[in-house]
Amino acid sequence: MPQIIMPLALSFLSALALWLGLSFLMKDSLKAGLITSTLATVFYSYGYIFDGLTALNLFSVKNRHLIPIILYIAGYVCYFIILSKKKSTILNISKIFTFAITVLIILNIATIIPNEITKYDMTKKNTEAVRMSGETTVKGVTPDIYYIILDEYASLSTIKDIWNYDNSEFANYMKSQGFFIAEKSKAKYISTQISLPSYLNMEYVSENLGATQCYQLINNNKVMSYLKNKGYKTIAFDTWYSWIPAKGAMNADLNFNYDQDSNSYLSSYGFISLLKSTTMIKPIKYLEDNSIDKIIANANRYTLNKLKEIPSVSGPKFVYAHVLCPHTPFSFGRNGQEVSYLAAHNWKDKRYYLDQYIFISNQIKELVENIIKKSKQPPIIIIQSDHGPRPQFDNVATKNEIFNIPEDEMFKIFNAYFLPYGGERLLTTDTSPINTFRIIFNYYFKDNFELLEE
Ligand SMILES: [Zn+2]
């Protein structure tokens, strides 16, 4: 809801100011209203018109051509409104506008309602499915479970073969702490949006799922409902933001959100970036600053720091943390120093991904040591990438910033487990994330989930 109020208030106030100004100048509030509507329609729909024309692919669309044409048409409409003497013409035009605006509002409501209904349905379905299952734990223990996703973290072999970097120091450190690394583990998908719903619901999902369905499957997932039903507190961290409210909004008992905690302007960022992409300010390039990159970097730091405090939260807990690192933007040097935003998507110079990779590896070392030390009883810790590096699919990078990685490398992932009380003997070097929670629930909660083909 708050995401709706601010944009509405701003749009309403600016339209009101324009209308009052024009009414004063023209001494005709009806005409002023019509001109305000014309200009607002043109301003807010510009990006859609531009994208629509680009998508048609009939001719190349340039902002510098399209803006004058659209302004000319809008100017002509305003000119016509100003000159028209007949009251009935003006009334008819205003009827057309009212009709158009009503249609737009109905269209918007029509897309919001079905979304809300599916959201509600999914929560109900998952809660019911989970209520059916048993209660006893294998050794009468309910270990805390940390599920940490490192977005786009390369497997040990990919970082060696493609980046020429030997990460065995990190691997050996993890092993010395008690981790098992499934070194041949592979993801089924190379899209975050498809991987996360699949792993969190312990099931393969269709690769054709729409974004909204994906977020709903993430936000109301089976793993969390299952554990909630076992008396676990669910805690979620997500650094995955956008103006789509469902993205990064887990349905958990505690939701750590950098944006809300820091009062960063990200909540308004959604609105600002929407303004930048859909309205007439679209072509103004200098508005494209690197603030979103900074927010993502800060959100990652925030998550890594906050995670260290979680062991002191009382009772059994499931902690989900989606860390958008070493995923772009490349903003960390290997020691955490700031990187120029010009390099944020530079894959071709391989040191940027590698530096961020080394940075996050060191952070993880520190984090797991901290969690293990502070936990009252040995916890379960999973450090997993959703997919490998995918330079050629970075849609923000320019052509000369990317290189083509062999397709197979994009599916190889890092997949490490700290499973106390003998749990690691259930793992193999190819254990896939699809079975992560099936294995864990079978062992620690005496459940009978069938293992899926990997
Ligand atoms: Zn990802």
C-alpha cells in the first residue's frame, strides 16, 4: 500500500498545481482541466508509446524524433481546446477523457485483483499441504537452519577454468569448519526467478512461469510453511529489490529489509525508476545515476552484518538470505573497497567479477564461523548459488562488456552444507538444490520425501 500512496499523491498534486495555474491564466477551469489531462496523459504514457513503437520493429525509434512529434500532437490538441468556442464541443471532449480514464482505472484494478486472489490461494494451499506431515525430529533436536543463497556464485571448477582462480583455500576452510561441498552440483535453471521458487518448494517448476507467479511461489513457499508448522520462527533477508512490491517480500515472521531499516529512498526509488522508464523524462540520460548500485551494495553489507546477530534470536529458526553477490553490480573490491560504478557490469575485464567473488567468499568465511560459534546447538547451514555466472545474459551490460561463457558453466553451482548430527552422510558430490530440503526434512524430521531425479 505505501508504494501506491506516494506516487498517487505526487501525481495528484502536480496535476492539481498545473490545473490551478492554467485556470488562473485562462479564466476557464473546464478548459484548464482538459489541457491538464492531455498533458498528463502524454507525459505518463510516453515510455509505453516509445517501447511499443520499438517493439514493433518497423523503424528505428529515436527519442529526439518521437518527443517533438508527440509534443506537437499534444500542443495541437491543447490549441484546439483553447480555441474552441462551443461549450458542447468542450463537454464532449471532457466526456471522452473521463471515459478513457475510467477504462484505465478499471484495467488497473482488473490486474490487481486476480493477483491478490492467487497470492491468498497459494498461502492457503501451502499451509494445508504442510499440516498433513508428522512432528517428531530425528534426535529430538530442532537445529536452526540457515539457507544462504549467493546469487551467481561460480562453482569451484568454473572459477578455476574460466577465471583462472584457485579457490581451494576457501573450500578447505569450509571443509575444516565441517562443511561438505557437493562439487559436481548443478542447477536445473539459470534464472534466479525460476531457481528460487523451485528450491524453496522442493519441486521442479515450469520455466514459463510468469514473474508474479514466481514471486508468489517464493514468498509463500513450502519450506517455510513446513518449518513454521514444526514450531520454527521464519526469518527472511532479501537484497532483491525492484518496484514490483512482491519481489523480495517474503511471507516470514521477521523480514529484514535494508530499505525499511535504513529509510533509504529505495521505496521511492521504485517510483522514480518507473517515472524514468515510462514518462517523458525517459530520454534524460543524466538522471541515470548509480544510486541503485549503491543501494544494492549497502543492502548486501546490511544482510551480511545482520546475519551475524541472528544466532541470538531465541527458539528454533529458519533463516533465508538471498544475497545479491557476486551478482552485478560489481561494487566491491576483493577487500571490500568501493569500485567505480563504470565497472558495475564489466564482465570482460574478468577482475571485477573475481574481486567481488573473493570479497563475498571472505565474508562467508567470517559469517559461518560466527554463526557456528554463537549458536547454542549446532545449526544447519547451506551456502548455495542459484546458478553460475552468466555474463552473456547481463541485460544492463553493453556489448563490449560481456563475453560468452560455455553454457554448461552457467549451470554449475557452489553447494555447501553444514549438517550436524551426522546429516552429511546423506549428501553426494552431485546433490542438487532440488533435493536440499527433501534430504534435510527426511533426516532431521523423519519425513518421507521422495528424492527427485537430479
Ligand atoms: Zn540469480
